[in-house]
Amino acid sequence: MTIDPLEHPDLAARVVEGEQGRKSRQTEMGLIGRVFGNATEKPGNIAGFAIAISALMILVLAFAPINPKVPVEQLLTMFGGIITLALGYLFGKSSQS
């Protein structure tokens, strides 16, 4: 069933406005925002991205060490520290809201 926009101009205008709003939100969020939330949560998005990248690096280091001269334990401590820092930010931020 199709609706003729000439018969229902107010309905057609609402559909166009809704689609425009959806496209605007989608553009505003970007690629990372689609996974971690919208633009009002940018610090949370960055923290979530840091957690994801650090977890990925820990998995890579567990199966394929990058440089044999650098101790894997030191790299795991560094990326683990990034994860705990980002989690602390996210949980600390949500408890103050």
C-alpha cells in the first residue's frame, strides 16, 4: 500500500523530517559512535574504543609476541592498565550522574 503525498502532505512532511533526523543522527554518530553511542557520550566512546583496542592487543600479544626483546609481561601490564583506567573512568562517570 502506497500513500500519495499529494493527498496527505502533512504525513509526507513528517516522513521526510523523520528521515532527515535519522540521517543527521547517523552522520553525527560516525563509525565508532554506532558501536559505543551517540555524540553526547564522546568521552565514553573514546574510553570504550581504548578498552576494545587494548583487549585486542592483549589477545595479539598472547598468541604472537611482536618483539622478542620486549617482555610480554610489561606489555600486558601496560595494556591492562589502559583497560582498568578506562573502566574506572566509565564507572566513576556513571556513578556521579
